[in-house]
Amino acid sequence: MLALLYILGFIVVMLPIIGIYFLYMPTLSSYSNTAANDIQSSASELEKHVRALCSTSDYRNYKNKDAQKEAVDYIFDQLKSFGYNPIIQNFEAAKEEYKNIIAFYGDPNKERVVVGAHYDTFGDQHGADDNASGIAGMIEIARLLQQHQPKLDFCIELVAYANEERPFFTTKGMGSYVHAERNVNDNVRTKLMVCLEMIGYFNDQPGSQSYPIKFLDKLYPKEANFIAIVGNLSNHFAVKELKQAMKKTSKTPIYSINAPSNIRGLANSDHRNYWHFNQNAVMITDTSFFRNPNYHTKNDTPESLDFKRMNEVIKGTFYAITQI
């Protein structure tokens, strides 16, 4: 009986500690000043891509096929200009055809790191942060790969997804669901999927950051001046590894969370579909509606973004995915 009491006492003491570890991760400092000076990412390139995607003839929502074609053509042409041979992954949703754009750095027969972002918008809005910022980041990573030519023992698969937004969100009509399912069916070995979802909005004002659970503001900043890496309860080691690598290069503070995927906001992008197929996936995000007041409004414009800090995020992401 005494031994049982000791065991129960140990569990009671350790459970909160373990919970905090998985939720917050063991690093409390914001970032390291040991930046990799040889990574020449470009804030101006990121801004160029965001502005181009926000300048289509109409909004990039699922109804406006001409505007979506313009966005697809722009992404395709940018990847091709860097020396890739991009392909279009066609699929049907709600009896209409939609397109993912895919490019490979390295041998697709090897294990892959997937870096993806969605190009569609919700309704009639420009979608600068949501999610032209993520697409711009993916395109800039594609450029950096060709510029630096890292020697990797795996393939990096770059993907631009259709249909992340409603009415397709959470359905099999999401471009990322189609992509994840096809990779699984084709027996693709996925080392990691990195979802770039809203990475350009920052605010240094106290109280500008909110959270899905109130007590999280005791663990994380109250200012919306950081980028977050989001994982589920099964991939805390991947989150930790990615975070440590990003902190070596990015001057933007990096925080992370591993928590149940049913917590509000944690599964609100394309990484959710890789989780569905038991793939190792994370989301890199500015936390979306937990900080950005322009979310799903016409005020989500390029002028609202901080391209210098966004550039630090991409510099860190590029370094991290080539080191894991």
C-alpha cells in the first residue's frame, strides 16, 4: 500500500510537469543571435510574391476560376524560373476541377520533406496574410534551395494547395487531403510535412496576442511579435528539432506548442490532413485569428504585413528543413 501511495504521489507531481513540457517545450529564451549569414533570403522577394497574388483580376476564392488560374500560373512560372520542372496535380471537388502545384528539389524516390501552403482565399478578400504569405514563403524557399544547392539525403517536395478554405475545409476536397492521400497510396516516405499558414502579421503592442486557452498567456508572450511552430502530441521531437534549428538563424522569436489537435486553431490548416494519415506534420504560423484583426476581411492586404520579420521566419525555416 505504501508503495502504491508513493507511485500515485509521483504521478500527481509529474503530470503537470510533463504537460508543460509537451505544451511549451524546454526552451524559454526567444532566439539565438547566431544567425547563418550565408542565407540570403529576401524580404523584397516575399513582398513581390504577396503583391502579385493579391493583384489577380478577382479574389482567389474557389468560385473565381480565372483568378485562381492566374495564381496557379504565377506560382508555376516562378518555380520554373528557378530551374524546377513543376507539375500540376489535378483533382475534382464539388464537381469542379482544382489544381495543386508541385515541384521537387532532389530525388522524389527518396524520403521527402513536404513544404506546403494554400493559395486560395476565403470569400472576397485579398488574403495577403491568409495565405499569400505562406505561398510567398514556399516560393522563396524554392529559390533558396536552388541558390544554395544543399546536399541532402532526402527530397524536398514543394506544394501549393487549392481549397484550404471553406466550403472545402475539413473535407476530402481540400488540396492537401488529395496530396497527402496520394502520397500515402503511392507509398511515399514522408520525413516531415511543414505547413506555412499565415506568417506575415506581427504587432509589438501589449495584449495584441490571444490564445485558445486563457492560461497560455502565462507561458507565451502577450505581444504578437513571434512565430509559432504547432505540433500534435505525437511529434514533439520533430517540433523541438525544427525549433532549435530555426532559432540558430531567425531573429524573429520562435515559440512552439504540442497539444491535442482538437484544441481550437491547432488543426486549422493543411497539416491536419497529414495528421489524418498519421504523417509527421507541423504548422508554422503567426497564429492567425489569435492576433490578426484582418483575418478573413478586406483589410488583409500587403500593407498590413511585416516583410522583414516574415523574411526572418523563412530564413529560419529554410535552414531548419535542410538540417533535420
